[in-house]
Amino acid sequence: MYKEVMEQAFKTSLAYRSSFFSWIVVSSLKLISMWFVWTAIFNASNSAVLNGFTFESMMTYIAVSVIINSIIGSMLEFRIENDVKQGQIAIGMTKPFSYPVYCFFTEIGGKILSFLVITIPMILISIFFIKISMPQNILLFLISIILGFLINLSMVFLTGLWAFFSGGSIWGIRMSRIFIGEITSGSMIPLYFYPEAIKNVIQILPFSYVFHVPLSIYIGRFSFIESLNGISWQIIWLSVFAFILFIAWNRCKKKIFVYGG
Amino acid sequence: MLNIIKEYYKCNIARFAEYRADFFIGITAITLSNVAAMVLFWVIFQAIPNINGWNFWEVVFMLGIMDLSIGIWHVFLSGVTPWKLERLFQNGELDRIILYPINPLLHLFIKNLDDDGIGDFLSGILILAVSSMNINVVWSISKISILLIMVLSGAAIFTSIALIMTAIGFWTIRTQWMSDLLWAMTDIVQFPLNIYNPAIRFVFTFMIPFGFLSFYPAQMFIGSGEYLTYSYMTPIVAIMLMLISYRFWKFGLKNYTSVGH
């Protein structure tokens, strides 16, 4: 049954071919501009190593960050918002599986397609043009990236559920989340560039477990023990979010029944 | 005509008052987006004293000018954008707009004020105020007038490019991808234009002149005067682009109506 849901999502996503193309164009543009930005930054520095990064390892970091971005990128919150406003969510409750599970599998179905048409081309572009180095520990990296994906997906889902409580638009909440994420996740600039005190504060937030941890494992900044430590924290965050989601969803359900939907 | 504008603006303000929570969340989100850019610059400049001759406050100063221009666009002129055109097609609103005895473009502008842009505007003023204190830009009456001309020109340039990209949508129908492209380009010109290679500089000076949003106008106040010729060109570029984009918009609209809508 879940297979059908995923298949359906896969086919729906096919309708948005132009957005795949644009994602690749925009990501490539970002890689090009970052190449010049970091060239200028390394030229401005007296040493060839900045906070433990050479220019090459920095470009690997940026390229892998762009790839992770293509994996976690999601529009799910808008679909939930739409379902809430159009009342589709009540119809979703008559289905044989719960709405969050349904959302999860549609998301996975769409991801399989976007992995084929966005992520794989981005990996190839990164290998051929940026000449990125390979991950230090591919198994730990894959585990970490999947956990990061799930943590991000929980945050996306919670953002979508905001539509229940606000009644208005989720746009502002989504944007706030994205921009706080930009500063604190290490997706734009490695957290190693931050002063130690700020870095410690940032790691209290969940965002660094989406980018900073998998990226640090990829470029070998984490030792084996540190990697396991990072992954454990990812699991803890994921459990926390699963718990919050469970509570939030139950409250939403109550709200639907109260209004008689 | 002025009466119509006044009435529409009244309706817009009533709309903002209706969704007060959205109003504050929206402004917070936009302010966060601009502060995020500033924080990322700050982190970069922890590692190096300057980038191609520009120090932190000078780069932030350029950002502030761009935020002001985009703020004006966002509040008053963001009614016609690639991401809004797709909706205008779908719900048939465009067909209605064409029938009114008022210029469709003007109509769309005055109908769709966006209060979120106040966030751009406020953070722009804040960023300019703080940065100019740190680089000894003293605001005299003449300098404020120059700033005003530059910011208005920047708003006109951004609006014109957005308008051209929107009008392309009359042929492609799907326009979402052009909005991604638009924002990706503004990200690129957040950095001083002279860190890029000649080809990119050429594109952002003569083809998609977003250099006139931040880098060139800022040269009126900072820098050695190397790019002053370009700075003086800013209002001329704005006027030229307005004429070109308006013609292109009309051409696109004519194409839209002639296919039988």
C-alpha cells in the first residue's frame, strides 16, 4: 500500500520537470559564485589554510552542502497548509493510514525522483567541475545524512502543522526557520569559522545536525568517536521531534473533530 | 487616477490590519533574512581583514543599499512577479484585470501592496546607519538626496528585471523557476562585484544589471572612485530598463490576449 502512495508521489513530481532543471541551474550558479567568493577570501588570507580548510576542502564542503540541500529540500509544509485550508486533511483521516504516515511516504516517493534528476546530476557536476574529494567514512556519512534528512523533515512537518494553529499563512514561520537555519546549520559557512562561544550556543539548536554533522564526517573533521557522538545527538534530536510531532498531531486531530470535520 | 490609488491603498492597509499576526511574523522573517546575510559576512570577516579591498562594514553598507531598494520594490511594486503570475493565470484574475479601464500593470501594482517589505526597509535603514558610522560616511542633505536617487533607481532596476522575467511567463506559463533564479542572482550581488571574473561582472553590469543594486551605487559613498562612472550611470540604467521592460511586458500581454483569452 505504501508502495502505491510512493509511486503516486513519484508520478506527481514528474509534472514539475521545469523545477528540476531550475534547481540544477540555481545550484550551479551558487557553486560558481561561491568559487569566486572563496577564491577572494583565500587570497585575502596570508595562509593557505583557514580554520583548518584549504581552498579545495572548502569547495568540497560547499558542493556537498549543495548536494545535501537538494536531498532535504521540501515543499511538504505548503502541501499541509493547503490540505488544512481546503479541508483535504479531514478526508485524509478516512484513509487506512494516518495522515503523517501518508505525508512521509509521498515525500519519500517525490525524493526518489528528485534524487535521480537533481541530486545525481549535482554529484556529477561536483565531481567533474569542483573535483570534490571522497568522503572519509562513507557508511557513517550515509547514516548521518539520512538522520539529518529525517530531522529536517520533522521540522518541515511541524511548520506545516502551524497552519492549524495560526489560521493564517505559514510563509513567515517557514522563512524564519530557513534563515535561522542558514546561520546556524553550517550550510553556508562551516561552523568552524564561528568563535568558539557562539559555535557552542549554535549547537544547542537542531539545525547543525542537518548540515554540520554529516559535512564534518564527510570532510574528515570528525574522528570516529566524534562521528558516533554526532550521530547519537542526531538520534536524540530525531526522537525529540518525533515526540513533539506526536503531541502536535494529536492536538490537531482533536481540533478537527471538535469542529466536526 | 490618484483617487483609485488612494482607495486601493486603503483596502491594502485594511487587509494588513486583518491579519496582524501574519504582519509581524512576515516582517520578522524578512528582517531575519537580511540579518542572516550580515551575520554570514561577519563570520567570514572573522577570518580575513578585507575581501578584494573591501572591509566588513563596506560590504554591509552595499547590502544596506540593496535592502532599501528591494524594500521599496517589496512594498509597492511586488504585485507582478514570476511566482504571482502563475496564480494570476490559474484563477483567471489576469483576464479580469485586462478588462478594467485602468492600465493592467498599474492595477496589479496598486492592488497588491506587501507589508512584509517593511522588514526589508527597516533592516536596510538599520544596516546603513550602523555601517556608515563605522566607515565615516556622514549624512549631509546632498548625500541623502544622492542615496534617495540611488535607492529609487535600484528599486526600478529590480522591478524591471522582475517584470521581464514575469513577462517571459506569458510564453512559458510555468514561472516558478524564474523566481528561484531571481533570488539566486541577488545573492550573487551581495558580494562586491569586483571579486568575480570579468564575464560575471559583464553580465551583472550590462545584461542583468544587478550590480546597480548594491556595488555601483555604494561607490558614491565609499571606495577610491574607480567605479564612479558606473555609479553616475545608475539612474540612466534604471530609466532605460523601465522603458525596455514595460515594452516587453506589453508585448507579452498582447501575446497572451491574442491566443484567445
